[in-house]
Amino acid sequence: MPSKETILTKIKSNRPNLWPLPDVPIFETLATDKKKLFIQILERGGSKVHCIDDSTQIHQVITTHFPEDKRMVSALPFLEGIERISTLHPDFYEGTEVAIIEGLIGVAENGALWVTENELGYVRVLPFIAQHLVMVISEKNIVGTMHEAYKKLGLPTTAGFGVFIAGPSKTADIEQSLVIGAQGARSLLVILTP
Amino acid sequence: MMPHAQKAAIFNKDEARTDWHDASLWMVRKKRDFAVSEIPEWEFIREFASDIKMHTLSKLDDYLEAFEKAAIQNGAIVHWAADAKEHNDIVLSILNKHQAKKMVKSKSMLTEECHLNEFLELHEIEVIDSDLGERIIQMLNEPPSHIVLPAIHLKKEEIGELFHRELHTEKGATDPQYLTEAARHHLREKFHTAQVALTGVNFGIAETGEVVVCTNEGNADMGVHLTPVQIHSMGIEKLIPRRSDLAVFTRLLARSATGQPVTVFTSHHRNPKPAGEMHIILVDNGRTEQLGKPDFRSSLKCIRCGACMNTCPIYRRSGGHSYETTIPGPIGSILTPGIDLKKHGQLPFASTLCGSCTDVCPVKIDIHTQLYKWRQIVSEAGLPEAGNKTMMSIMGNGLASPSFFHRLGNIGRKLLRLFPGKERFLSFTVWTKDRDLPKAPVESFREWYAKQAKDAQ
């Protein structure tokens, strides 16, 4: 008997009686100012946050944080003078100093930002391979909790990959000492637009 | 196999190091407490998580079929493995199909359980564990001592020494920042040259066919997105019904594991990258067996956060390696006796039954109750590990008979008075090895009570 049938047959004879599936309520945050909490949690996790009044300022913010002579790759369609996503070949993006991408949802309770491959121009590796990551998100898209985030996300329709990113890559594998910049980005700058 | 108690005794010989190990884990436990305190509805979501998992287990066959269907529709290739051997054979066949000789792997307790690395190395495949802690212990040829913090037992001096040897870092360098940087460069090269990436799976979603992988270092994503072929090895109990259930589990997992509000990366893989291939291997390896044990099936709710280890006074002071199991600590001690009672039957005794593991478990597994129940099974099976049987039967008879108990008490008090200062004369029982016996009272409660009754007359 193929293993699939063996496994399914064994489950049928061994499983417990039907246990009801609970309806989980959408727990909301008690925080009155979600934006403030979002920034606070991001900073606690080692990220930087820069608020701007107008999305035309994005370029300027990036150049104040990073030297312009390094390789920058943008997945945003509107940044003049910055390299855009071209090939889908992932190795091509090794050597990217700064990647600039858009976050779709921000979660106040844990500082996580949701992004899918659609916003990455299908270069899934981009947020991980870059030395530094910039995520642009509108404060309108900040929700309180993960329950609200998944409610907003619904079921995936087009994207084959999606990820919550909650800061720069990190590790504490050597004597529990926190080191920022493990295998992925060494820093995360979140630019909050109105 | 050396019993846990003996291995723990060896671990305890270095008292300073034992204290250090204890304190490191207690710090993680305290971080967990803080993170939990930020969620007022914590107890409710624990209950929801437990119910969602129990529901899934009660319909696991249906959900597995739904998951497979959705995953195939997404373009993934789904395999079923009844045991470790079949799992390893499947991985090897995928590697062979692509003539791949190099594979990067992110953390997966399942592949530890299957001894995948050893198997692939026999077939001349280079396996690179890409999580920093896992890479360290891989270089040392050791198993992980903790499921979330694989190298928690090592000092930075030892890692510095190892990296000097393997990665040519400066001799005597111990700065974690510097050592991590060296590993980063070493691993980057591996990500670009491997042909296949394998990850574990934190959650499989039945309604969408997605696999969700939670990491902090970004190593799983580096591997998966840089190599053409991705493999996700998943225990069948990792399923959850709905995508929205992830809200519950992502809130619980990292807070319980390390005290972070969420892991840095929570990656949802639904389909292969363009021109890539995505494999999902569904593994049983004893899980359906455990499902058939009413007293122990709820151990399959486990989401591998490690909170029970961090809080366990025995684990903290004996180290993960003393358990000699893939999954050490309280949860390992209820998962593994079912696999091999003779080999692991002593583990349910490596506990004080204090219940702290049950208190911190995010999916409400009654770990200490199950430890107690395993003890009954081990004792009934007549295994020698079942404590001191002679002593137990003397105590059992003594406590059941008032007159015998009375006499036993008298003898005991006399002995204690005859050998003052030699409290540890009962050296044949481990109980007095590190414990002083109390001073013998002048009279027993019963004698005192009898006197009171006389005086009152």
C-alpha cells in the first residue's frame, strides 16, 4: 500500500472523536494610538522609523540614511534615478546595498510588515539578499493585531509568496547575545507615509 | 545508553557552567513572561490554539487530503513518507533528479529526527545547516541541545576556537558580533552555490496549501529563493485548517519561544518561483501511532517553541544532551517514550512534576500529567528505570498500614538520633545524595496527640 493510504488509514482508526473548531474573534489592540505603538515596537526590535508628510520625500529620506554611491535596487515604480527590478535571476541581486520595497500592511502589536512577491516584482529574494532594507508603508495601512492583519489579507489570490518582516535579521545563537544582521538585511528603515 | 540521571550528574560536575546554563535559559523564560504580559487575552488565545489543534487532529485525514489538493493546485509536488527512511529516500531522489550535490538546510527538528544529514552525507551530498546555531553544532558534529537555541550549551570561547579552526577567524576572538559576521560571509557563498534548499515547516494551511516558515536570521528565505529547487519537510501534525488561524499561532509562537512579539520573518510559501520546483514532504514517522493513544495524543499539538525547556528546572540544570533524544526537555520526554519505551522509558522520571511546563505551554499540553502517566506505563512494563522499586514497595506498604508506618517512624527517628551529623548515611538512595535529612523530632505527632488526649482527661 502506498504511504499516503497507509497514513490516512491509520489516522482514520486512531483519530479522536470530532473536536469542534472554534470561531476565533478578531481581538483588537487596546492601544488608542496604533501608529505610535507600531513605531515603538519597531524601534524596540532594532528598526528605524522615519515619518514623512509627502511621498515625494522618500528619495531624500533614503539618501540621508545611505550613501548614494552604493548599489540601490527599488521595487517601487516611482523612484527616479534608482535601479529598478530587471531580471528575475536572484543571484543578480547579490551586492545590493539597499533594497527599497513597499509594505502592504503594518501590524502595531509586533511591528511586522506584510509584503508579497507582487510588490517585489517577483524577485522574492530581494528583502533578504540586500545588506539594508527600506520599507515604505502608508500609516493608513496600520492595523492593531495579527487577527486584523489576516482578516485584511483574506486568502491569497495571485501571490505565490508573502512574508511578514518585523525588523532586521538577527540571531542570539552565540551565548544569547543579540547580534543584528545575521543572514538577511543588517538594518530595516521603515518610511511612514500619510 | 546512559540514563538521563547519570548524564545529568556529569553535566553537574562543572557547577559554574551549570549555573551559567541555568541562568541563560531563565533569562529567556523571563523575556517570555514579559512578552506574554503584553497580550491581555493570552489565556483565551492559548485555549483557541489548543482547540484548533485538537480539532485538526480529530479530522487530520480530511485536512491532509485538502492540503495536498490545494498544494498540487498551486503547483507544488506533494510526497508522503511513512517513516524516516522513506523521507530521506524522497529527499535523495529529488537531489538525484537534479544532479544536485549541495543542499542548504534551515532549522528542521524533523530532519534531525530522521537523521537526514548523516544519510545524505553517506550519499556524498554536502548538507549545510544555515541557521547560525545549527551551523556551529554541525561543525562540531554534535546534535542540537535545544530546539530553538541549538547551541545554548556552548560558550563563546568554544565557538571562537571552532571558527578559528573552520572559518579562519582571528585566534582568541570571541565577540559574538565578529563571529556572526564571519558566519554570514561563509554562508552567503553557500546560498549562492547550493542547488537545493530544504526547510522545516512551522504551519501547513489546509485551505490554501501554503507552508509557513518562521525564522529570525533570514536563512530559510535566502536558501529557498536563491536555489531552483525548494523542499519543505513537514510532520503531519503541523497542519492548521484556516489561514486566519495563523493569527493565533504567530501571536503565541515567538512570545513563548524567545519573548519576541513575532519572529522577524514569517514566510508564506504557496507556489514555486518561476522555473523553480517546490516539494512538500508529509511525514508520519510515529505520529499516527501517538494519535492512537488517548492519554498522549495531545502532545501532537506541540508547535516546538521550547518554552517548556526554558522553564524546566531539570532541563536547565542538566542540559539538552543529557536526554539523548531529538527533542529534549519535558515535551521530548512525553513524545519519545512512545517511540521506544525501553530506550527512553527513564525520561518521564527526569522531572519534578512541578507543572511549570504545562503552565507555559502555548497550546495547553498537560505535559506534567502525561509525564506522570508515562511513569505508570514504564513501571507496569517492569523497566529498571522505574525508580527504586524496593524502596517504593516498602514505602507503599508502610504508608498503607498505620501500625507499620508507626514502627517505621520510630526506627527512622532512632537512626537519625544515633547518627547525628551523618545525615547522608542513607547513601544507597539517590534522594540523600544532595539533600540533608531533617533533625529527628523528639516525638511523633501521634505520640504528641496521645499525650494531649491524656492531659485533657
